[in-house]
Amino acid sequence: MEEFMTATFWVAVAQIIMIDILLGGDNAVVIALACRQLPAHQRTKGIIWGTAGAIILRVILIFFALTLLAIPFLKFVGALLLIWIGVKLLTPDEEDEHSNIQGSDKLWGAVKTVIIADLVMSVDNVIAIAGAAQTSGNPDHQMPLVIFGLLVSIPIIVWGSQLVLKLMDRFPAIIVAGGMLLGWIAGTMIQSDPGLINYIPQEKVWGYGLGVIGALLVLAFGKIIMARRSAQASA
């Protein structure tokens, strides 16, 4: 019980919540689109059941992700993927990726749409949350940590997403910080990769250093891509 009161545990919780808000903000849009054709008295049921199914499916996926990350060099691959996700967060595409989501006038049809759409859109969330959970320091607490973080963040996404999106629009630094957070997690994941653990010193200072390098890589790549886009637009 004492380990649940440590700073390390709550830092990991905060990381999971921030990741799920930043990468899962689209969930509220998906839910709205999927349930928009339901009768008014069924919309709440569609939102609740669709969200519940999406949470359960995501917990299952994260469980497998945590297991797979114990395989040598998969953390390294996951870290590279996280850096790419962080860069993508800083350089979003302008295309509307929700345009192909079709609503349904049947309750379970809408629920199925929410769950399937969330599954397709949750790959980045799953990898990032699995990486953040491993920073808690105790393997036995990783799944409780994931479940707790998701339970806290899902209501924020469903009912507070518009506020969060407005804050992101008004304060772009929030998005930059989120992208760099993914880079930080990527760097710390590399240090604990089973295939590299004998080659990278396990002192905390090395973990912090790799985390800083990962965060700066995301920021640098993001700046470069945005500069190139601006140059192409000007041309």
C-alpha cells in the first residue's frame, strides 16, 4: 500500500492521464458521430455502453502491450514509435480523419461503431500508456495503474473534451509539452529494454538523460517538419 503513495506512482498516473487526454481527445468526436442518428432517449445509453466497451478493450490491449514489451528490443521499437507519435502530435494533418465514421440509428450498431473506431484509433494510446505504466517502478502495479489512469481520464475526455480542445487551441504549449512527454517516455523505455539492459547503465541519471534526449528529438523533428511545410506553403 505504501508504494501507491510514492511520488513515482503518482507521476506515472499523471503521465497516463495526460497521454490519454492528448491522444484520446478524438474519442468524444467519435462517440458524437457514432451516436448522432440515435433517438434522443437512446443517446446517453449509446455513449455509456460504447465508452465502457472501449475502456474494457483498451485495458485488454494494454495488458498484451505490457507483456510484449518484456521481449528484448521491443521496447526500443516501441520507443521509436512513441517518438514518431510525439512528432505527429506536434505536426497534425489537416485532413478530417473522422469523415468516414458513419452513425447508426440502432443502439447496438452505434455502440459497435464506437468500439471499433476506438480500437482503430487507440494504437498510439496503448503504446504510450504501456510505456508510462512501466515508469511506476513495480511490475505488480502496472495494470492497476493503467486501469486507474483510464478511469480518471475517460470521464475527462467524454465530458470535458471541448474544454480541453479549447485550452489546446489557446495554449499550444500544452500540445508541445505532450509531444515532448512522449519523447521522454520513449527515452526512459530504451534504458530498461531487456535486450539493451547490459549495455546501458541503469543509474537514474542515465534514465533522465535518455528521457531529455527523447523529448528534444520530438521537439526538433516537429520544428523541422513544420518549417518545411511553411516553406512549401510559401513556395
